Amino acid sequence: RTFSGDAAVRRGQKVFYVTERAVFRRTAAHDRLELIEIAPGIDLETNILAQMDFDPVISPDLKEMDRRIFRQQKMGIQLFGSLRDRVTYRSNDHAVFIDL
């Protein structure tokens, strides 16, 4: 089996594609990926859109990715709950779901 963003959206799941340059979201609101974040210092047109084979929807709330992601130091993120409480394994199809 392979991952299907369309099938996940139909099941009501949140789908994100994260690259070193951008974050895209797949929702039922659009038939294309929606660009929601770009990396600091990246030119939207040159470094993202010109490199793509399709035109994503550009979020009206387009944000810069958290700069801490690109630093060598720890980010200092505080997680809610234990990992055990946030992970579900479905044995019938060997799917793992993580609630972030």
C-alpha cells in the first residue's frame, strides 16, 4: 500500500507535505495542494513556484516556517501528553496514526 492524500482527506484526516522549502496542505476545500508556509529567505516565485509542475493554491494566510527548524540548537518544543497516548496502530492494514 502507498499513502493517498485524497483518501486521507475523504476520511477527514489532516494531510501536510513538508519540504525544506515549503509546507503544503491537502484539504477538501481545494482540488490542489495549498501552500501554507515557506522557509525563511526563500523566494516564492523563483525557489518554489518556478520549480513545480503544477500551480498550488496560495494560502491567503501564507506564513514563514519557524526559523528554529533551521538552527542547530534544540527548538525547546513542549509536547502535550505522552507518545503512547498519541500513537494508534491498526493491525488489519498495519497503519500507524500519530496525533501531533
